[in-house]
Amino acid sequence: MLPVARDARTKSAELLTVRQVLDELGGISRRTFYRWRELRIAPACIRLPNGELRVRRDVLNDWLEERAEGVAS
């Protein structure tokens, strides 16, 4: 397997913390993110055994693309 392919796969499977997701979304508040979760409009999260949430980078990227305006398909 090529190292580049492995790096790309590893990057897409990267787990982001809630803080990292907030920063990637332009610095939205934690309250806004959790409100979106309640409304089921936030990107899908993974709950770790310790209770912390993570979002896969590829899930966040797909979620953002679905919400892009003015993009030709």
C-alpha cells in the first residue's frame, strides 16, 4: 500500500474533539453545538467509554458539504 493512501485514510478517520469541531465551524459556542445535537442537526458524534464526544473528520467534511450553498452538483 502506498504511504500517501494510508495517510489519506488515516486523516479521514481522524477523531476530532468537540473543541476542534467548534473551531472548524468558525468558533461557534459549545452551547450552540449541543443545541444542534438536541435538534439532530449537528454532525454525527461518537461517544467514547469515558463519555466524551468525538466527530470523525470525514463525517464533519461531509456534513459541511451537505450544507454548502451555491455549489453546483
